[in-house]
Amino acid sequence: MIDLFSKFDPLIEQRDALLETGVTDPFNLVMEKVESPTVAICNGKRTILLGTYNYMGMTFDPDVVAAGKKALDEFGSGTTGSRVLNGTYGGHKAVEQALKDFYAMDHAMVFSTGYQANLGVISTIAGKDDYIILDIDSHASIYDGCAMGNAQIVPFRHNDIEALEKRLKRVPEGAGKLVVLEGVYSMLGDIAPLREMVAVSKANGAMVLVDEAHSMGFIGEHGRGVAEAQGIIDDVDFIIGTFSKSVGTVGGFCVSNHPKFEILRLVCRPYVFTASLPPSVVATAATSIRKLMDSADKRAHLWENSKRLHAGLRQLGFKLGTDEPQSAIIAVLMPDLEKGAAMWEALLNEGLYVNLARPPATPAGMTLLRCSLCALHSDEQVGEILGMFAAAGRATGCIS
């Protein structure tokens, strides 16, 4: 018998070697108590959270929590059914209406996770004889959607407008074309030049899908994402997003103005063949989305947090993923996995949680510490964070 797990032996050996150094397993942290969007108890110690996607701090919002409790009492713990059978409650329609109002678009379709939103929409609209042209640093859910639909995959160099145009011109005439982009790329926190890329895509007869998972709620005048900020949201055919970041719960969605969009409810397998979100989840999501419509002050504070942390880390001597702050994500580059794990543990001992990211999740074989800021991080907390980075960086030799 061939052991189907043998393909993972190199990764198992790498993990074992890392843990043999005595470092805490960075991928097995347990939060014993979460006190707020910015503070938790980890290993019995008060810890500032700088490694969640809780960009707008909605997880403990009183109105959001109250909506979830009310729905739980009135509708129970789950739907036990698909959206096309018994799994559509009033709350599912309410959250889809909230999304349509938030984006000022005609259609909204909610999935059980953000992963399923990309998996479902991409695999359904682009099939065997179609071409998907995508940024090489695209999220795993995008690649999996491409594979599931069996489309022809044509990657191009990250954020390279000229490379995108060359790939588009090589697609056979008459073939269906879908360009898939992200507003914010989650590892380095850099934004895409959507204005130019969407223009090139449309000039070459392609439809465009933009994943705004890491920008929804924060970037753009109304928090609609990078496409809004760059003035081309009306030129985008499909916007994918998630509830697990700025919205503060779980779930995914797609919004669109395409006149035939609603047929997806009957032909999209990850939508049809899975149970719908629990009533409490869609109630929290709908409440959160409507509150995000009126969150300009929180967006402004989050930008200030991002600018201050980015400048402070550079001043300390850390190498960052972007020259200027572009989003709520700041990536601190590490020389290798061993040094990254040591720095991660040193920060945790200081009382700060960040994400340790490694290949294949990261581009170009990088190891990095990903910092995700929250609109509810106070000025004092950002100061504490910089102090912790200074102490941990010197203790591990990452900075002098």
C-alpha cells in the first residue's frame, strides 16, 4: 500500500525540526478568553491582538451581539438545509438586502463562507472552454475555484498591468474570458492598480471579478473597497467579499449588477449543496453591514493606526512589505522561518499576537509576520505595540 500522506513528509520534517528548537508552535495557539476586538488572554496572559481580520472591530458591537442573540432565541441554532430548499429564512434575505444597499448594486448572494463564495462563483461562471486570467499571488480559494470549474488558468506577474494585457491578447479569439483580481492582497497588504487593470480587461473583452475581502468596510468613501476608492466599481462585473473580516462574523457573498445573476442560485454547486448560515449569523452580519455604512470616523482612525505603525516599524529598522501603508495589513519581513518563529514567540511573550506566515501562503518563498490593525486599537495600544516590537526585535537579533 502506498501511504497517501507521504507527499507531506518534507513539511512534517520541517515542522518537527522547528519544534525541536523549543519554540512554541505558532500554528496552534489557543485563546482562552477574548475580552474585546483588540485584547485576549493567551497562555494566561493579557495579549494585544494584532493578527485578526477584525478590521472594524464589530465582533463585540452591542447592536450586533444583540441581533444575534435575538435571532438565536426566535429561530434556533441552525437551518439544517440548503438555501434552495428549507434554508432561506427572512434573515438571509435581510442580509442580502443589506449588501445590495451597502454596495448600491442590484443583486447579492450569500454563501456559508468567503472561501465558498470564490469557489462557487468562479467555478460556475468560467468552465472548461473559458479562460481565467489571474494575478499569480491570488488567494487559494480563487485557485481552487479555477480548478473546480476546469477553466484554462493563465496567471500573470503580481500587479503587472503590462503582463495582464499580454496574457489577455494571447487568449484565443471567441473564448470566454474572466479576469480575477484582489483589492488588497492579504500577505503583503498591497493594493492592486484596479483602475488600469479593469480598463485593460474591458478593452480586451473580459469580464472582471474583484475579491474585496480585505478592503470591504475600510477602503473607499463608503467602505466598498479598492474598486470604489479608484473610481471603477461600476465597471466591475462581480465583487466577492466575506463576513469574517470587517463584518465580524462568518460567511461570504457576491454582489453584481449582471441581469442574469440570479440564475447562479440554481447552478452554483457550493451554494446549492451546503447548509445555509445559521439565523444568528445572518442577523449579526446584516446589523454589522448597516452600521458600517455610517463608520467614516472608524475608517479614518484605522488609517491613522496603519500610518503610525508602518512609520514606527520602519524607524525601528524592520523591513516591511510595502514602502507606504496601503491597507490595514502591515507585513514585517523575516529572513527565514526559524528567525520568524523566534520573533513571533518573543512578541507573544511580550503580550502581542501577530500572524506568522510562511510558504506556500506567502509570495516568493517569504516568511513574514503579518500585522492586521483594528479601528478599535487605541493610540496607547499602538504605542505599546511598537515598544513590544522593539524589545522582541532586539532580543532575537532582528534589529540592532
